[in-house]
Amino acid sequence: MATGDSDTLILVSSNPNKGIEAERILGVPLLRVALALPEIQAATVEDITRHKLDVARTKGYKRLVVEDVSLGFDELGNFPGPYVRWLLEAAGGKGLAAIAYALNNRSARAQCCVAYWNGREGKLFHGESLGEILVEPRGERHFGWDAWFQPRGSQKTFAEMTEAEKDAVSHRGDAYRKLAAHLRQESDHAAGQK
């Protein structure tokens, strides 16, 4: 059963940290619904996000957002990529670090795909952050693999950064800023229709 009025923007995620970051970056209030969406195993983060959106739409929400992330080593053709969640569940950050330790080139890309449904159509927004995966984690904040990922041009991992610093360079920040711009356009268009 759908919750909230038709203007409420709903983030479907069981992860409260994603809700906190998304709301902060978007600058608009979100209603986070902790709905466990089936996460298919697919080769791209876009395919996974589209599937999540299709399932979430069946719950009757009028305006909603879903997302998925990917983290992969360039040398390994973006592996684990969209399978990073499963790697972390099985082996934790130490498993990610073990792969990094075995590689000469630890460069990696973090990707986020955000899907938005406005009640009529869906749109995808992509964000990316290039960097490297470290062998030793650094930082106090523990959200996913933040302590192991250091974006290019920074001396800090995501876990060592302030919220503002991370939002400015992260894959999630990139994707949600694009969604925020789209929401402003949508709002301006709706205001012009009145």
C-alpha cells in the first residue's frame, strides 16, 4: 500500500545511510520506505536499478526514487562492479582489500545509478567517482566500502571526509545532483503550466 501524498518523494531503500545522503544532496525531504527489493544479479548497475524501479512501482507509490551502486577495479574490467554488495556480505572490506593487495593497479571507479519515477515515466541518473581501492582502511565513518575508497585528487578516503566533502566528489553526489536539477526543471515546468 502506498504511503504519503502524491507530492511526497519516496526513497525505497532498506539502508538508512542512503536516505540520509540522498536527502542531504537533494535538499528536499524524502520519505524513506524500507522495502526489501529483490536485487537481481546483472552485469550493469543500470539493469539492477531499472529492475528495482519496476518492482517498487508495483507498490503504488506516485513519486519514487531507487538506486544502486557499483565499485570495480579497472584492471579487472570493473569487477566486482555491481556485485560489490555480495563481495562485502561474503568477505567484508577485508575481501576487497585482499583483491587490492594482489593488484599492481588499484585504480577503480565507483558508480551510482538513481532511478526516478514521477508517476508517468522513469528516468535514470548516473554518477561516477574515479579513484583507488586501498589495502588498509582509513576513516571513522563506516558506510559500505567508504574506508577503502580514495577518490582521485584527494588524500582522504570517503570515510575520512566531511559530509560536504564527500557529497562534492562522490558517485552518489554526482547522480543525486543530476536528479535535483531534473526535479527543479520538473517543478518549473509544472509552475509554468498553472
